[in-house]
Amino acid sequence: MMRNVFFVLLIVLVSCNNAEDKKYETTQQAPAISAVDGERLFKSQCASCHKPDKDFTGPAIKGSLERWGDKKALYEFIRRPWLSISKNSYAKKLFTKWKSVMTGFNLSDKEIDAILAYCDFYGPVPDNKIKSNP
Ligand code: HEC
């Protein structure tokens, strides 16, 4: 009897662990990603539509995090743009301006960190600030 109880407990414990693992899969279990990977990932997955520092088929990526001001929302947008456009007001504005929906990318937080860092350090900072009339 005790043995059975122990067995059930063990199964419960193991399944709880699995659930935790799933939750953190993208952040904690991702292998170490370096800036070089940011360049590689950007060039292989994003460069067909984006340039780091200039508008192209999609907007310049440099400074995105600053424009969004919300890392979670931005990363969600990169993973599921259509969903983000349906609920985030900044994503809606992007869609209105660019008139197309980006494809979603199944990337970990670390991979997105690396891509954004690569773009943020690429070339001079564009002067996108809206100037008020003197
Ligand atoms: C098929 C073309 C395409 C590809 C490939 C693509 N994007 Fe996009 N991206 C767009 C378009 C178009 C927009 C404008 C928003 C919208 O309507 O989806 C956009 C918007 C963005 C924005 C918001 C920029 C801002 O000014 O706030 C980010 C960040 C972004 N993309 C990152 C990426 C990353 C990272 C990749 C590669 C993993 C990627 N994109 C690949 C087309 C693309």
C-alpha cells in the first residue's frame, strides 16, 4: 500500500516537473546564444524583409524595444504577429502603416535578445525623433 502511494506521488512530482520545464523552455533551457548568433539568425530569418537600421519590406529593427517599451509584448509580436495585432495598439499601428502581417517566428527569448542586440549595435542610431517646431 505505502509503495503504491509513493509511486503515485512520484508520478505527480514528475509530471509537475515537466509542466515547469515547458513553462521555462524558451528561457532557461535554450543553449547559450552569442551576438554572433544574433547576426546569423537575423541574416537567415529576418533579412529578407528587414534591414537593421533602415526601413525595407518591414520597418528598421534597430530601437524596436525602445519604441515598444514592453519586452513581453514585443517578443509576443515576433512570435505571433497576427495575435499581437489583434490586441496591442502599437502592433495595430504597425499593421496600418505597413499593410502586411509578418510571419511568426518560433524563437526563444535568448534568440530574440541576440537578434535585437545585433540590430541595435548595427551602424549609427537613426534620428527618428520627432522634432517639435522651434
Ligand atoms: C516576410 C517578411 C518579414 C520577415 C521575414 C520578418 N519580418 Fe518583421 N516585420 C515585417 C512587417 C511587414 C512588419 C510590420 C508590422 C506588421 O504589419 O506585421 C514587421 C515588423 C517587425 C518588428 C516591429 C518593428 C517596430 O518598428 O516596432 C520587429 C521587431 C520585427 N518585425 C522583427 C522581425 C524579426 C526578429 C524577424 C526575423 C526573426 C522578422 N521580423 C522577419 C515583415 C517581416
